[in-house]
Amino acid sequence: MNGVHDLGGMHGFGPVVREEHEPVFHAEWEKSVFAISQAVRSVHHLFNLDEFRRGIESMDPAHYLAASYYARWLASIESNLVEKGVVTRADLDARTAILQADPLANLPRREDLALAERATTSRSSGTAVQLEPATSPRFAVGDQVVARNVHPAGHTRLPRYVRGRRGVVDHLRGTQTLPDANAHGLGPLPQAVYSVRFDGRALWGDSAEPRETLYIDLWESYLDPA
């Protein structure tokens, strides 16, 4: 979907400010959010990575822009757990009201060493899972392609800034789950994935840096022959 989360392709937000020696967590509560994410996704498999990303994209734009990295994680965890019927919005509102009234109120604590161990050892490696292709890849290395100029209502990994732009297939990434389907409970619907090379000027025009080239992994349904 189109939204403020697609900041990689939007002008006017200023430079990305890099924090020197940035810690993994800036506050204790961020550690808890990370642990919850591991428990509900990697251990209990209550929702998948694409659903998690869709949850972040569904945030109110003002909330998204004001939220920190792990605050966005928490918002997505909440919305997905409500959607799956694990908790209700009333449950979350009630707990929030208790803590707003008494920030020092005792929090419920559950000692589950087995769950903690599973959450630690089941952490995703970040490596994409290769699936058996349903059909042979449509494109080959060296083919000229154009990213489709579409505006899907749901989740997609097709950045707005490449839509309608021409590129060249640089590498075949194999067959992987289609995020657009997996984010909405439609199953993996595997497709071929290509690393497509774009000249910076084709994307940014005169704003591109000299000799700038971008390599973007795109699913087959995102592409047409140029």
C-alpha cells in the first residue's frame, strides 16, 4: 500500500541521521517488545513476518512518524494479536489505564524458562526460504524489465519509487513466498524473485548522485518486459 512508511522513496524528510555507537536498545521496555515478538512469531507462530510488516504499514500516519522503531513493532504486535483473537482491544485498553493511573503498579510476571529458551534459539537467521517454483522464471539475466505502475491496497514489497521505471535483471534469487499474498492469509503463492539493476538517474533524475546504481529484489508479478 502507499503510505508514509515508504520513506525510502519520498523526498522532503531530510537526511538520515546516524547515531554513533547506537545501542541495540535505547530503553528497557524495548527489550520486552523484542522478546514478545520472538515469542508470538518465532515460537507460537501466531502471525508471519509479512503480516507483521502489514501491521506497521497500517498505523495511523501521524502515529507512525512520531513512533520509535520498537514502538512500531509494539503497534503491529497489538494489531495482529487483536486480529487473531488472542487478546481484545478492551484488554489492552484496560491494562493501559491501570498503568496510566499507577505507573509503578506491579506487572504480571510469568517465569517460563522453556519459552525463553525457545524464543532465544528460534531466532530467524534472516535467510529467505527457497521454495519449489510453480513455473519456470519468466525473465533471465540481462533482460530489460519495467516495474509495474500499480498501487495495491494491501501489503507489497514493490517500492513506489521504482514503479514505472526501467531496469535490467542482474541476478535470479530463486523462488520465494509472495509477501503480497502471505501478509493477508492467502498462503505463500511462491514466485521467482529477481535482483533488478536500476540507474540512479532513472529513479531520481537530476537528484541522483553521480554513477549511482540501485539493486532491488523484485517478485515476478511486479515486472513486465521493457
